[in-house]
Amino acid sequence: MKKISIFFILICFHLFSQNKSGKITYNVNLGFDEGFSNSETLKDFYEKARLGVKNITFSLLINSENSLFTMNDMISNEDINFAKAFIEASTIYYTNIKTNNNIKQINNHLGKYVINYSAKTEWILENESKMIGTYLCYKATSELRVKNRKGEFKYPIIAWYCPSIPFNFGPKGYYGLPGLILELQERNTTYGVIKIDLKKENTPIGIPNEGKVVTQEEFNEIVSKPPTF
């Protein structure tokens, strides 16, 4: 069975390697979060967000060197707006694996910013696999470190990547695995592939440039400032 699986991967890799670009569509799910769900202030908002997130999808544009991850347009309502806030859906992620150029374009209540940031993820390749649709995927794990006024927190990252689709990208600017990420879990949020559209021609991808250009450290200082009324 293992020999058959390896042969199948090699055949698929050869077929998919002829593709030079593509558009991958993901849906998103918000799971249970003890902190939000037990908060008297946030639990009602979070439950609305869990309903609204079902109407949100994202697109990942890819070619041999670049990727761009963006939320797709939709008609909003209150639940969807809460969902956008909880998953930071308006953030656009750009990656160039050749130059290690990583950019986040943020548009929120603080304004518009283009952030150059370091995105190197230390992946651990696990000995675990599963089928996502008709694609054989393998598990990789890492850790997300978040710093805020209350301290530093660590959250698990789980990615399921498909070696037979030889693009090293995934949702939210994650990259560096030996295959396309079809499913990504970051803390309580899971992105799952719903459509894969690959092309034989190389489609160029533009760099986000709407907003004030800052580093991640400069943006962290902006966020840490107390609000003015």
C-alpha cells in the first residue's frame, strides 16, 4: 500500500508540476474558544461571529514565486462583520519565496498600513496523513507566538499539505512546506480548501501597496498606544 501511495504521489506531482499558477478557494470555521466563550463581554459577539464566518471565503493566488491571500467580496450583515473582526479577515497577505519578501496590508479602525514582516515558520513534519477530498495530505505543526499587553502567548498551528501539488504556499501567508496547504488551523480558526483551479500559464501577482508602509515593530507600537476619545 505504501509503494502504491508513493507511486500515486509521483504521478500526481508530474501532472501538477506542469501548472505555473492558480487560484485556491478556502472557507473558514471558528471553533470553540474558552477565553471568548466564557467572557461575559465577548461571548455573545463570538457566537454571532461563529455564525457569520460561514459566509466568508478567501482566495489564494499563487505562481512559482508569489502568493496573495485575500478575503472574497460578499454582502455583509452584523454576524459577518463580527466574524471579520475576530479573524482579521480584511488583512491581505503577500509572500515572495524567492526574495523572502512578506507583506501584510491591514485596513481597520487604526487606518491603512502596509507591513513588512518576518514570516519564517519552523515546521515539524509529522508522521500522519489523511485524505482531503481526493488529495493525500500530510500533517505539519508549528507554534504561533502572540505578544500583547497581558504578555506572550503560544498557540498551536496545524497544517495539512499536499506534496502532489508542488506549490509551497497556504492561507494567511504561511509557506515553506513541500506542497500546497489545503487545511490550516491557527488557534481556534480553520481554513479548508473548497476549490483548486490551476493553470499552465504563469499569472503575475501584484504587491499590496495601499497604506502607510511600516515595520511590524512600528505597527506594534501603534497598536499598543491607548485609544484617544
